[in-house]
Amino acid sequence: MASLTVPNHYLPTLLCSHTPNYTSSPNLTLPSNSQFFGLKLSHSSFSSTPSSSPFKISIFAKVNKGSKPPNFTLKDQTGKNVSLSNFKGKPIVVYFYPADETPGCTKQACAFRDSYEKFKKAGAVVIGISGDDPSSHKAFASKYRLPFTLLSDEGNKVRKEWGVPGDFFGALPGRETYVIDKNGVVQLVYNNQFQPEKHIDETLKLLQSL
């Protein structure tokens, strides 16, 4: 379980596009078990008035460290069906990203590309997954010379099955990376939307310790 702490005075700004009926009231009280797009709110209430007390959001994912993720079969950038089980016995890096050709996702993909030899040296397979179709992935991989597999999760079925959390209360698809060891067990779950290159650093650090 990962936690994200947001000061109280940021919440009205983040929520306004999703909760227009609450803006007319200075205070919004939520039950302690309220949920917004898969994010569980662990603070019972908040006010639009700034406060020194932080508002804490806990993110719960279905695939966690120590678990075995469900298998999937998706089309790659060439239209070929690829299953997670195809790579049994090898370390696997599966990273979910919002979309092809966006600034952060391009930066992240190119960082994986630039460190690809290090991943190969560790014996690891790198797989990127987004909701884009195979033709989009093909163009994206070709333009940036990406040497690894990109899979098309149209409809975000696998993203939902794995429980990849969205950001900004579901407005933005989450950027989450999983490292699976050769026994099929998740050893790392790393979520960082705004520092895409950090995914590569954290992933390599973990792989080199396996």
C-alpha cells in the first residue's frame, strides 16, 4: 500500500471538476470510507480553509508486492498476441503509462530505451502497456527506436484487473511499474506520475539486487 499526502487547501482545486455540487459550500464532510475513483480517503472531512493538518490519501492496488499478478494476452505493436506467461522464468518489468506521444510517457519510454542494455544484462524483459491501439504503438516505437514490447490494453481491461490506480481522482491514467521475479512474484510496485525517469532508476536498483 502506497500513500500520497496532500495539504487540505489543494483538495478543492483537485476535486472541483468532479464534484461541482460541493463548491457552493465552504465545508465538505465525507464518510471515513469514502472513495473517489479507487482512492480511499482516510480523513473523514476537509475544509476549503487551509489547515496545518494534511489530508492523506491511501492507494490500494490489487497487485501488490509479494503477489502473483494475473496473466494477460494483448496485442503488441506488430499485432502479435503476447502473454505474460510467455516470459515465465525471467524477470519482467511491466510498466503501465497513460498514452503514446505525451511528454512524460515519451520521456519514460526513451529512458527505458537508453538503459535497455542494462535491463538485458539483468536478464529482464521490458513491457510497456497503455490503452493505445497497436498502430499507435507501432508509430511510437518506430519514431523513438524503442527496442522493447508495447502492448495495447484497449478498454483498460488489464489495467483494471491489476488495480492500477489513476491519478487526480481517476482523471489521469496511472503511471505504475511492476518488477516480477523469475518465480512470477511481484518484488516492486512503483508509482510516480510526475518523475517518469525515476521508474527506470528504481527498477534497475531492484533488478540488480535480485
